[in-house]
Amino acid sequence: MRARTSVFAALAVAAALSLTACQDDETDTAQGAPTGAATRTASTASTGSPAASTGGGQASGGAGKSSAPTSAAPTGSDAAGKAAKCRTADLTVTAADRTITGDATRTVVVELKNRSGKDCAISGYAGVDLQTSAGPLSAERSGEPVVAGVLKSGKSTYFGIGYPANTSGGSGIRITGLVVTPPDETQSVTLPWPGAASLPVTDGSGTPVRVGPVGSAGQGE
């Protein structure tokens, strides 16, 4: 009986030891699982999930957009990058007598110099009015073709005014001044008249005062 009891006790101890060993193994395995899972999570965070990567790209792009320089049309240019038209305030306007000796028609040449510091576009006919003792006299257009052009900063363009010489022997119509309005402008410039002192008195059948388009007269004419 004692021998049988000892056997049972030995079996019970062995079973208990075996059960304890199994529980230790399971405990070690269970404790190792969270460590492995945390490592994978950290690894995923370091490489970035698709959502995190997209967010980072947007933030970078936004920062790039805000710091990138913006382009604009050059000063004096329109949105298409073309030179803006010449304004009266952009120009220094002067006039000089350029009559060639012996010509029946006398000539005054008007110079338009670009003082704006930027290029500007100019073409067409300027408005020209003579101030006279008989009142203002508007010049007629010569009918020459108009050529579009860009006036460089600091450069000049010219047009001519043709008018009849007073050969009547009388005092004629006295010219007191010249009013020039650049093409497509409303602001005028009043200048001293550099030409002959008078126009012949006519009944309307005489040679009128004519103006050529901008660019129709050359320097020194």
C-alpha cells in the first residue's frame, strides 16, 4: 500500500512539473508576441504607410508652392508680354524746322523720344493742330501706310508736318504754336512753332497742312 502511494505521489509530482514547464513555455511565448508586434508597428511608422506618405507629399508640395517665385509680365508690358503702348507722359516731344531749300512745301519734323525707362509700342498718326491768328487749324493725314513699331527706351521716332510757304507777299495767317497729341492718346503737348511765321491766306483751294504717320520722317530730315 505504501509502495502504491509512493508511486502515485511520484506521478503527481511529475505531472505537476510537466504542467509548470508547459505554463512557462506559453508565458514566454505570450510575453514575446507584444514585443514583435511593437517592432512591426515601429517599422511601418518609419517607412511610412500610404496615408502618411500622401500627407507628407502634400505638405512638401504646399511648402514648395508658397516659396516658389512667381512670374509676371515685365514692367511696361501687358499680360501677353508685349510692350505697352507709349503714353504722352512717356515721351519727350520736340519739333524742328527741316525744310529743304527750294521746296515749295515747307517741313517741320516732330521728334518723340521715349524717356520712360522701358520699351513701348507706338504707331499711327499723331494729332497735330496749329495755333494761328485765325484760330486752331488741324492737319490732315497724308494717307501714308501705318507701320507698327516698338520704341526702345531712350530712342526716338519722327514724323513730318508739311505746310505751304507763304509767297503771297502779304502777312498771311500767323502761326503762334503747335499742339501734338501722340497716337491713341488724349493728353497733348503744346510746343513753340519752329517753322515759317505764317501760312498763306487761301480760299480753301490751296495746299493743306498735312501730317505723316509716326516713323515716316527720319532723323535729320
